[in-house]
Amino acid sequence: MSNNNVLISGLGVISAAGRDLSETLESFSTGRRNAGPVTLFETSLPYPVFEVRDLPEEFYPEHQRTAALALCAVNEALQDARLGEDLSALRVGVCMGTTVACQLNDLDFYTSYRESGAASMGPVDRYLKGNIAEFISQRYRLNGPALTVVNACSSGTDAIGIAMSWLKSGLCDIAVAGGADELNRVPLSGFGSLGIVSRDPCAPFDRDRKGLNLGEGAGVLVLEKADSAARRGISSGMRVLGYGSASDAYHLTAPKPDGAGLETSIEKALSDAGIAPDKIGFVNAHGTATHDNDAVEGKVLAKMFGPDIKILSTKGVTGHTLGAAGGIEAVFSAAALREGWIPASAGFENQDENIPIVPVRERTEIRGESALSTSLAFGGNNSALVFGRGRKT
Amino acid sequence: MGTEGVQDLARIRKTLKELLVKDLSLEDITPEEIKDDEVLFGEGLGLDSLDAVEIVVILQRNFGLDVKDMENRKDIFYSIDSLARYVFESRKDSVSDG
Amino acid sequence: MNIISAGMVFTRGSGIGSFENALHEGWRIPGEVEYSKSNKSFAYQFDQTTIRDKAVLKKMRRADKLSKMAVAAASEALGNSGIDDIRGKNIGIITATALGAQVTTFSFLDDIIEYGESSVSPTTFSNSVHNAAASYISMVLGIRGPVMTVTRFFFSFQSALQLAQSWLNESRCEFILVGAVEQYGDVLAYIQDTKLNASPDGRILPFNLNPAYQVPGEGSVFFLVSNKDTDTALCNIEDVYLDTYEKESEKPDVNIIDTDGLLKDESVYAESLSPDIPTAAYSPVFGSMMSGSAFNCLAGALMLRNRMLYASPVQDNPHGLNIVDRTVSRDIELIRCIRYNCYENKAVICLRKKQ
């Protein structure tokens, strides 16, 4: 089966930029940045974060914030794809990236165990029910494969790549794929200790960038084989055309300075899509606003696509949502292709003389029928997705 | 610097070497084998960016020092000598401040 | 796809040879452990000094035990490939782990509690993320293909195998190092003994079904898989059934069941067994782990290659099941490895003798 037959039949997204796609596009067009101090938990850390406010209660399983965020996005995507509550007659898989929901890192549970040698099993039970793909699969009674990808910051992108493989190998006809992560004090503290979290709103690709801000949210695509969509009477011009992934084999936390792994992953994604670099209309870059990430990424993108390629980082409006980032940015990329414009890359003011590329400073119309979204992960994995718009089928 | 200062610096250097070997899990090297002026990063001891942020935590936990703006304070991290001098000077400042 | 080669570490040593020895020798009492300050229990722990390839450890001074186990197993699998220029090939890595670096995560929480949020160790944090082990494999072995870590509790390993099959079929990779890794920790022992049945005498009784007893284990198994074949390949993985109905196939020679007490009641396994097919279970030699399926799968692969039926190490058999009770030479054609999860879904890995 060719990638051209993998349609995007639904989109769903939630982040600090909005609780659904229309709110998000509104934030994009006004340039609103909802960063602020942490309110979700007690902390002494001075970093601004991008929290989701007013999470709809009907999606809020008790104390399972990542699951709640995921459900919000999945629900929107399924509705967008005109898939109802009962999916039992279809073969639907679910592949989701995360970082927080896979870890048993409940501080109250552990403090109690440390101090008294005993602790309530409540957090453990929630954790065991909270494997994010399995949770969604159970909730919607899906009968296709379910898998949670825990590949750090490229998890969401990889989850979509894996879902494409499932569709191509016939393991399912429809796949819900993306990522979800909540803001949590453990990674906030961890990233802080690495010296890569900014005390100001982040400034991707800017000369004076001081690091990332953490965010939270979920982004989900409904991917569907063309014949399944046709059977359901659904048409869509949006497609995931290609996926590529490659490792730096270099360092646990730092990207390889020459960006060789990133370059390979983009080459593989383009070749998987069967298109040349000049067909890419814009790149939704990883752009975390850390010194190293943006330097490496900017260098590679300029080298592969020329210095005039339109790029943006949406982390200026969502923060770095870790395992969700690839899913959220996939939704943004697909929506931008559909809408025909990308917003200004929030937080950017001055070019860094070490980065041979400048992100878009204003709302920009897109020419070209394809887009690229990149993710660079802790541990050296790099992944890229190519999206396309075309005739509705 | 008086004799006391010299002794104090020597003690700090010794402590730092022990902490580095232990907390950075350095293998095939004992604290005594680290030279005072050996380059810590890249060449020399071969430490990397993750070791650098770990050293920040070592300074915090063991000497109560908060290194802000690491990017512009690379001079501190050059060698055991420079680290020890930084610890020594910072302590002196905080004593005179107090 | 074929299992070209394998590598492993577990409670009784490092390397495929030590696992074969354990399958021959049978059950041994696990070590005693203590948790919750004074509770005593049993666990199958891995001794890191048994890792023979010290050179790989040199390249990962900062790594935790979980990552070291994974690298040791993956490195052995690659070393056993019998392919001269294997490192130059297009290799991917898929690591399955149910619980990941939980031990390091708890020591990171110790940091937060003891030193405060702004004085935590960045190295501990970096090692606590789920994909650290796979990253170390890629760094130490110099593998630049896709590097993935996946998790789905009981079906983590089966999911990883299924993905490996898809990647090979679409030529994303020529070879894939696919495996599982789990680590023992005292918090885990506390949780398991609280929620499940602790084994009173250190024995897992895989045929008891209800009540089922668990003894935590740790270790790692990695397979080098490919659609290619080699003279020394162990066996063929014919199919992985997961979240789908199992295709009716011919009668297997052996069923290997992943019973290990991680379900409090394992009666559901009886549905998959048949009186005329012998059943084996090897969890008593490596311990209870949600991705322990990888160890049973390795036992199956070795049975096919060695033309050997290994006796089940603990043979208490109150339901009168047809169990493999003696180690004998046998030309085996087909093995089914069966695992159920807490939702009573079934996963089956079908292993076939190399043609």
C-alpha cells in the first residue's frame, strides 16, 4: 500500500493555545501566548509554563491528567472524522506518545513509602490503568493494536509513524495517533537541573534564547486507509505522506552538533513520501528554544531546504509538551496546510548569527502542497513526518 | 593569601576531586590522579555538557553555591584549580557579607 | 521474520549459555530481599559483575542498572549474529519495557525530597526516562537507525515484535534489535506483594493458576530479527497475534505459557491449553516480569534450535495439565507462546523451526 492512501480524516488538539482546533487557530492569529507561573502543583521553581486552563470536566478521569488531555483530543478527532461512540465494527488501532504517563512518579505515594514503609495503592492503580494507548483502547472498546510510545520528545511523531506502518501492514484500517502529556513537577525539576529551562517566555531560534518552557496538552490525528474512508463516505485531501527516523548514537542529552541524525531522518521521511525537498512549503520545526537544539536544527534545515524555507516553531504558544509535542505539531502542520497559512513564530525577534535561517515573523500564506514536522529527542533519536494536501478522495 | 588560605584551597581541591570521581562515576581514575590544572572538558579529563550541569549540582549541594548563567562562566569550569578558587572566593565573599 | 541471534542477562548470569544451563538445571531458590524497612521476600536479581563484555560498560559510566542490562543483552545479540559486517547494516532498535527505569525514577524522587526541586541530579533525571536504555544501546553499539522504546505493560514485548515485523516488511530496516528489559526494586516488591500473592517459599507455581504466586525478576533479552536468513539463525517468528483473533493453525508441539503470578488469578490461561498439547512455563528460572514473555520466547527459540524439550522447572500440577516434565531431545516444529493481560486479552507468538 502506498503512503498516498493514508488519509487524515480527523484532527484533535488541546494545549495552552486552545482547547480545540478552532480556539487554537484563534490564538495563532492573535499571537496570544498563555504562559504563566505554575498553578497545577506546589513548586518553588521560578519557570513560566504553558498550562491548559479549564479542562472540560467530562474528560477528567480522577487524577489522570494526561489521560484527560488525551481524551479531549481523541474525542475531537473522532468527531472530526465522523466516527461515533461505537467503533466496535471497525478495526481501529491507537498509538500514542507520552513521557509522564508511563512513569510511576507520584511523589506522595513515594514519600509515604519512604517514611513509613507503606503507601496507598491508589496512585499505583491509576498508573496501571493509565497506559495511555491501552486507556483509550479500553475506553472506546477498540479492536486494533494499542501501543504507547515512550521515546521522549519524539514520541508523538514516532507514534504517528508507527500508526502508518500498522495501516500499511494491514493491522488496522483506522488509527488514532499522536501524543499526550501533562505538566508535572518531576520533569520540570529534571529539565531545570539540566539548565535548559528559561525564566522568561521561550524564544525559539532567537539570538537571545535562554531555554525552553514546559507545556502540556495532546494532539491526535485520525489516520485512515482510503478504502475505509470511502466505505464510510468520508473524503479528505489531507495525508501523512512519509515518516523517517534516525538516531545520533552520540549523547544521552545533547544533539549531535552536525545534526547528521536529523538530516537522515528528514531524508528518510522525504523518500518515504516520494517527494523532493523543494516541494516542502513550510517546516514546523522542533524549535525548543534551547541553545543546542535550535542551532543544530536551524543548520540542518538551511542546508537541506535553503535559507529561505518558511519555518516556525509553535512552542512559543504551547511550550514544550514533550511526548505530546509531535502529535500537537502534526495537527498544526495538517491544519496549516488545510487553512493555507502559518502564524508568526512566537517569541522570535533577532536572528542568531550562528543560525543561517530565520523563522516567519508574521502570518504567512503557504505555497506548496507539503509540509514537514521535525522532532529531536533526548537520547538522540530524530524523527520527521511529511504531510500533504491534495485532491479530496 | 595566608597559610590558612592555602590550606583551605588545598582542602577544597581534594574534596572536589573526590566528589567528581564519585558523582560523575569516573572510571579508571582516582581522585589523587587528577591534576590540579588538568583541563576538565573535552581534552584532559574528557567531561561533557551533562557533567557540567552535574558539577553545578555538586557545588550547590556541597558548598551552598548557586552558579547562575553558566554559559558565561565557563572560566570557572576550566580545571580543579579554577573550580576550587571559585569556591574559595565565593565563600570568602559570603563570610564578609555575613 | 527470523531470529538471527539473541543475547540476554538474568538472575543466573549473562549470556545465552547461562540461560541454557538454567533450563537444563531447573529451579533454584531465589535470593532473599527486604523492603518496607523490614518485610522479607524473594527476588531474582541480576549480578552485574557477570557481564563479560567489560568494553561496553566502559562506554556508559553514567548508566543505571536497567540500561546496563539492556546494552549487555543487545550487544551479545549483535555479537552472535554471525554476520561479518553487521554494524554496517541498516539496523533499528525497539526496546520494550513495562516499567522502565522505575528504580532510577524513585532515586530522582529521593533527590527532590532530600535536596529540593532545584538541586536535583541531571544525570539521575536523564537516566530515569524510559528511552535511556535504548539510547545507550544506540550509542554504545553505534547504531544509527530508528531507535524506539515502547510500553504496554503485559504486552510490551509482543507489541515491539509486531512493530519489528511491520518495519522489516516495509524495508524500513534490514535488521532490528528487539528486546525487553525490566529491573527489580524494593518499591516494586512492595507493590507486588501488596497487590498480588507473594510466594511463601520462593517458588512461582506456573501451573497452579489460582492462586498464582509471584517472585519479582529482572533482566533483559534482545533478539536480532530480520526477514533474511542465516545458517545460525535460531528460528522463525511466524506470527504475532495481538488484539486480533488467532488464525486457526496446525497443532503446535508445545504451548509455553507466561504464567508468573502477575495476575492474581491465572485461570484464564486454561482456555488456551489442550490436553493433547504439552505445556511448559519457565518463569521460575527468571522471575515474574510483565515483559517476561521475551524470556519464554527465548526458551522457545532455543528449544527449536537445540531440538530439545526443556522440562518445566517447577512442576506442581494440581489441575492435571499435560506438562513438559522431562528434558528430552525432540525435533519440534511449532511453538505457541501465550500471555494474557489484566483485561484477559490474549497475545500469542508463534515460533517455527527454521525451514
